[in-house]
Amino acid sequence: MPPNLTGYYRFVSQENMDNYLRALDINVVLRKLVCLLKPDKEIIHTGDHMVIRTITSLRDYVMDFDLGVQFEEDLGPVDGRKCQTTVSWEGDQLVCEQLGEKRNRGWRHWLEGDQLHLRMTAEDEVCVQVFQKVK
């Protein structure tokens, strides 16, 4: 049975965010701003339904979805694109595949103790963020 990711997580660290954003064709000014942000994550996981909120001082981004069901995701707040998104479990990792203009786009979340890890990919770039569970 996969883990329940419900909780509130504070930002700890990130690696390679600028190159990841460059792969998404984000302009240099917005890339620099995003690299300064220290987002929090709030996850509500109820059965096969999940809500993942990424909370920043600039804006929040909310994903509200059912596991295993493809939906159109509006990534307007991120990079102005829409894609067909499916989120499902692969073992203990929550895996998101985002089909659209960018190759190899998606992410995966997993827990290591009280830390939530996020690995985001776009084209050939990988960004890793780590969050600490606080409640």
C-alpha cells in the first residue's frame, strides 16, 4: 500500500532549478525570481483523490486530481502551457507524467522519513527539491 502523503512541508533545499526552468523556456527575469522562492507544500491525500498546493510569496499553484485519471492541466501560472497529466503510484513514489510540448516533463514525490522529496524533469534537465514535514 502506498504511503499517505498528507501533511504540510517546509522548503529545505533545491538543486538545478535555473536549468530546469530554462528547459521550460522561462525568461531570465522570472527564472531568477523563482530561484529565490522557498515554496511550502501542502498535500491532502484521501483515498484516490489528492490536492497538492505549492505555496509561495509570489503565487500559489494547486493541483486537484484523482490518481490514475488523465486530466488537462493548465500550467499557465508556471509556463503558459497546457498538458495532459496523469498522476499514479509507482511503488512508494507518486509519479506525474505531463504530456505536451516539452519532452520528458513530469515529477515524482517520495518520502524519506519526515522529508518529502520532489524530482522534476523537463527535456534533459532535472531539479530536486527537499521539504521537511512540519504538521
